[in-house]
Amino acid sequence: MRTSKPVSTISFNTLGYIELKLDELVKAKKVSVWHFIAHKGENDECQKKDHVHLYIEPSILMQVDELLEHFKELDPCNSKPRMCLPFRSSQFDTWYLYAIHDKDYLMTKPNVGKKKYHYAYADIKTSNPDDLYRSVSEIDVGLLAPVNMLKKAIKEGNSFAGLVAVGRVPLEQLRNYKEAYQLLQDAGRVRPINEVQDVVD
């Protein structure tokens, strides 16, 4: 894939090695900025292996498949080198929200599942702290609007069928919204009023 647009991947490189290889790309003026965050392995992600979520903004038109070779790292404990998964097109806002395991964002992705570990802005390494700050401050909070709407509906005791009836749920995303609604109820993040009333009665 040739692109000059942002790309991201998951890397199994050691942290020192990946930072060195990223700095080489910046010095060669092939990459304008990079950010990455180290994650601990979880049951539903990367076969329980520790890994890195990496985001890159190229400064030139790049053949990103060639980056896989750039990040090959000899591993003295294994005959196979450490490396990255293939790069994919990316957007900073969704990369960041997943990278920190933002709970509200994950609720919009019913197939992702709950995460044991959560991270913060300070956990991200970057080639340009000012760019990272600007990019985070410009994240579209509308991404989380569906979750916030569902949380409010549950808190106010509105049924999912009621939300559908008044047009708050896009019909093409009916299943995703219903799963998110049920997850929010099950997680006990906010308790439906009708459940509270049952206890009072």
C-alpha cells in the first residue's frame, strides 16, 4: 500500500528498538510525527502478548509494506525476529481512544469486549509532544455521543424499544446499539430507574 496518510499497526518490538527505528524515519524525513503506547497482554488481544500500538504520519508518499522490513528486530531468545503487523490506514482520534482503552469509546464497539488494563495520555511516547497535545484536544467528542445518549436513557429509565420508537437509534446500526445498551446495563455503570424502583417496592 502506497500512502501519505496516517497509518497504524501493532508492534512486538522492544521499546528502545522501536523508538530508535522511528527516530531514523523522522531524520530521513519520511515520517513527520509518530506516537506509540505500550500495552500489557490481555486475553482478547495479541494472544496475551505485551505489544505496542503505533501511529505514524508519513511526510512523503510511502510504500508502507516496506516498513515491515524496517522494524525487523533480531531476538536472541527466538529464531523468529520481532516485528510489526501490517500497517493499516488510521485516524488519530479512534487510534488514541482505543490506545488508552477509553471506556466510553470501547462501549461503542460491542465486539471488542471489556479491557483489564486502562491507560492515560501520559503513557504515550511521541516524537512531538506539542502535536500530540493538539491532536488530543481536537478529538471529536461526537464519537462518544451514542454511548452518552444510551447512558442517559438507561439512567432515565427509557427502554431500548422506546429509543427506537422515537428515532434515536439508526436502523442500520440497530444490533450494535442494542448490544451497547445491554452492556451498559450489565456493567452497572448506571442503574435503570425501573430496577431501582423494583428494589424500593
